[in-house]
Amino acid sequence: MSALPEDVSKAWSDRKGPAILTTVDGHGNPNSIYVACMKKLDDDRFVIADNYFNKTRANILIGSRAAMLFITEGGRSFQLKGTVSYETEGVVYDDMKEWLDSKFPGRAATVLSVEEVFSGADRIL
């Protein structure tokens, strides 16, 4: 995967409110949730803390791909699509526990590895 375009990274820094994370179950049924505890990990990966996942966790564990949608303060939307992993130990998990507010359980670090980026109908990556 190549690095996110600079305008997408800047948009992430200018995002408004929570993002929406979508996964799919084994029957093809989508499940979308709001997520607020998240961080850009590096050039093409984002970490979302599993605080209260249920269906989302089950979908990830069966190999679902994921999409994350966010909007900027200026009203521009971005959709990031890719593979997702579920990490309950290791460097990424430990880092998540450092930045996550202690009032949340942080059961796992969900890592979205971005393969595609869209803004509206325009494919950016």
C-alpha cells in the first residue's frame, strides 16, 4: 500500500466529530458504528479502539474488510477502505492503551490498513 495523499492526511487532522466504521458479517449484512477513539498510526494505517464492539468484533474476527467514513470541519467527506486486524497485544495495542482515555476499556486495537480512498464519488487512492 502506498502512503495516503497529503490532502487526505490533512483532512484527517481537520475531521469533525466521530467517524463511522462499517464491517460486514458472514451473510453479507453490513454493520456500521460511530467511533471516536481513533488515531492515524502511520502513512496508511489507522487504529480504532475496541471499547464496546460486539457485531463489529465478530465481523473482524471472521475476516471482514472495513470502511471508515469521516467528514472535515469544511464539510468534505472521505471514505477509507481496506483490511482490518484485531490486536490484543503488541506494540500497536500498547500504544493504543497509552493514548486512550482510561475511562474506556480498550479491549483491542483495531487496525485499518487503507487500500482505497474516496471523497464523494472521486477515487483518490
